[in-house]
Amino acid sequence: MNQNFTDNDAYASAIHELRHVFVEQLELMAAVGIHPHEQTARQPILISVHAAVPEASHHGGHAAFGHQSGHEIRDINDVVCYEAISDKIIAIVDQGHVDLLEILAENIADALLQAYPISTIRVKIEKPEAIKQAKSVGIEIERRPKRNIKSDPSH
């Protein structure tokens, strides 16, 4: 199925009680790439993250939203915050050089899936200056949390 990155039907859903939290084109300077000039200098990258977040969810043994109804939001502690997502992405990029965008995308997806009650996440990373004739090039991945097979009754 060819799904466009801006097709967000699977990320926000009243039927499935999902909220769509996103960060679009977070512009950072990153040490990424396999070419010699990429090993020594940072270059601009654009990172977009789209996350499907259950409106009422438990994560890591505590209530992610602190109440039964996913529609009752009282304060910032009741949501997955796009600022916190952005801060986590920035911290990952600031850790140092990565050879491939694919590795960076996996690192971002893994960290966010571990930190927040996200049911599906999409990470898109672009290098707007990598190919002179192209507006942008890059990669995009979609991931779900890894299931714990011991606690999953379907296994």
C-alpha cells in the first residue's frame, strides 16, 4: 500500500481513540553521512515525526493520561508533548556522527517508542542539500512497539 506521509488517517482516529502528535520538518544541523566531507562537517537535516497515541493508555506501569476518559485533558502531564518529542530528537542528533539516515531514524523511533505510549510512529529524515538537483532526499520508516511475547496472550 502506497501511503503518502501526509495521509494521517491511521494516526488520528475517533473510532480507535487515537490522537495524532507530530513534529514537522524539525531543522537541525547533524553529523551524518558516509562521504568524507560528511564525516567532518555538520549539514542541515529535516526530521518529521508522526505518532499515533492512544487517548487513554498505560505505559511503563503508570497511567499515561492519569484518568479513565481519554478525552479529559487537564494539563501537559495528560498528553504526549510535541516539545518533549522535539527535545528527545535534538538530544539524539547531538550525540554525534551517524553514517546513515536509516540508523538515525531507527534510533529516533526506538527512543520515542520506549519513552511514550505510541502505537505507531513514522520518522522521515531529509537532507535538503545532499543532491544539488533535488529539493530534498531522504528516508522514511514506520514502526510499532515490539511486543513482549511472554506477556502477549496471542503467542
